Amino acid sequence: MKIIRYPEPAQWEELLRRPALDVATLNDTVRTVLQEVRTRGDEAIKDFEERFDHVRLDSLSVSEAEWAEAETLVSEELKEALRQAHANIEKFHAAQRFESRPVTVTEGVTCWQKYVPIEKVGLYIPGGTAPLFSTVLMLATPARIAGCGEIVLCTPPNREGKIHPAILYAARVAGVSKIFKAGGVQAIGAMAYGTESVPKVYKIFGPGNQYVTAAKQQVSLHDVAIDMPAGPSEVEVLADETSRADFVAADLLSQAEHGVDSQVLLVTTSETLIPQVVAEVERQLAQLPRQEIASRALESSKIILVRDRAEALALTNRYAPEHLIIETADYLELAQGVVNAGSVFLGSYTPESAGDYASGTNHTLPTNGYVTAYSGVNLDSYHRKITFQELTPEGVRRIGRTVEVMAANEHLDAHKNAMTLRLNSLKS
């Protein structure tokens, strides 16, 4: 990790820049795959699965026999962990339910909203180097609470053509309707366009690598909604002289092991903490099975020493991290000043992994600074809001002239006439 001491604000933009890939070639590849899926459907997906995941599939659908087999392959300990995590996620997201109340804006004019679930949603669960069954719970649980009619899940199979049993078990616990063996760009295309096997959905959720992210962005231009722009995962730890170096190091490494393109950042007011954290990172890193992945992520990660807590907070809001861990003595006070973060973890005993798995909050969050404009996945993500309004004759009298004047000044005479006719009818 690179150590930077007391950078000036003019340096922050360059200092906080995320690692980036050249996406020109990437986008061309994505377009090609999407077009193949659009025109050739299931056969294109099978071809790409053979090419990218090294498996030739007879069927894309997960059979009932495979669902049943998964039940026997997942340990009771993991089943219990998944059930507890699901219960917490369900409780937190259920509390986000919206209650519509009619509003009388003026006498005779009443407006209200109706909450309508998105009928068909698609969930993408990456395969890669780790089976992200936790993401199944994070995406499917609020979809079920929202009342989405069809919850479709795509995830890449292994070389035997099987889905990880914990993913299947989590999907059953959370209420997924159908699961298909498809990964990467081809999975996004399948859910966006629909194929012989995979239903077309109205909105796609889920994380992924740069190719998946590019695919989601491309299909969102014309064919389907997506949850948010997202890229490689990231964490910032905000620490002071009271922070435990072993905790801080563990938090940095827990994010670094996600992938080689992940980024971790330590912002601290304590000079003495830095060598302690560096030593702990080296010690803990040597013990990690995913040591190589974490090491490469650390190459583009930084430790930044700042002058005081005000500068630490300003730098944090400028960076706008996906995950923010505040491990300072005054973490509650500092938290009040946070305006740009996806999810915040407060105090020394709240690691980011708690939110990743079982605290109840959602771990599907915007990255790459998008938290300045986007929220993480929540119950609202699975709903649409339809507005209603009703005018009585008294309502027409109250706002009719306002409508006429505004329409006339926008030179929209038919708009004006629609209200004028009603006003005149009340004069007779």
C-alpha cells in the first residue's frame, strides 16, 4: 500500500482516482456477445458457456432434482447461518414498506401514490472465485417482500454443469422462482432480451466484473432497467490513534480479497497507527488462502495521513466510498458528517463483513463514486410508484385558472382548452 502524508486538497482528485481498465475493446466484446444472445437465444448462451466457463450444457434450467440434491449437500451449520442471515435481511427490508396517504393539496384536489411491484426481475449472481450465496439473499429477499411476481436468477455453472448447492439453497430460502445456468455477459443478455428458456425481465440486479457492468449499462439504454452502475468493490477505513491496528488491517484485507481490481483506502489522523497497520496487513496477508488476489488489490490501494478529523471527513466525502468503516473514538459524531457513502459501519466492533452477510442491511451498493447520486439496493428498488389525482368541481374552480394561464404561456392551447371547457361547464 502506498503511504501519502498530508496531501493538499488540490491533489485529492488524482489521489482518489480508482483503478480503471481500457474499456474500448471490452465494450466491443460485450456488444458482440449481446447481439449473439439476442439473435440466437439459448444456443448462443450454450456456446458462450462452453467458451467462457468450459462446460457444454444440455439445458440452461436448474431441474427439481438439482434443487433437491442441493438440500443434501449443504451442511446444517451453513443452512442455519443462511436462515439467520435471511431473517435479519427480511426484517430490515420489511421495515422499509411504504404507506400511501391521500393528500388534499387544496380543497377539491386530492393526490396520492400507489406502490406497484416490478412484475419480473432478474438477479445476477457472479461465479468467479467465490460462490456469492449471500448476494442471493440480498437481492431475492427484498424482491419477494416487494411482491415481484417472477424472480429469475442467472449464475454461471461449474465445469460439471452444476450450480453451487449453497446458491440453490439460498435461492429457495429467499423465494427465487427460476434459476438458469448462465454467467457473464450472456446471462445479462438472456434476461434483457429473453430466450427460449430464460424469461425477459423488466429490471436486472446484481454485481459483476467489468464485462457484466458494461453489459448491464448497454442493455439499459434500450431494453431493460438496471439497479445501478457498479464496478469493482471498495472500502475506506477511517481511523485515529484509538483504533486497533489488527482490526483495521483485517477490514482492509477483507475487501482486498474480493478481486484484483478492488481498492482499499485507510484515512487516518494518526502517524503512529500507520506502521502498525502495515505490519498487521503483512502478517495477516501471509495467512490468507486468497493471498495473491489481495496482494494485487493492495498494489493500487493507499494509506493517507491527514491533519485532523475535519480534513478526514472532507476527504472521505470526496472519495464517496462504497463501504465506509469509522473506527474512531468519536465515530457517532463523525458519522453525522458523512454525506457520500454506500453503507457505513460504526465503531471497532462493526466490520464490513457484518453487512456483507448478516446484519440485515443490503450489500449491493454503488461503487466508483456513484454513491453521490445512487442508493444501494433496498425495497424501493423493486417498486414503481404510480401517482393518482382527482379533482372535484371545487378543485377545478381552485386551480383551473392557474392551469389556463400556465398552458397559454407555454403556447399549448389544447392543454388550456381541456381545463377551460370544464371551467365553463361550471358556469352554466
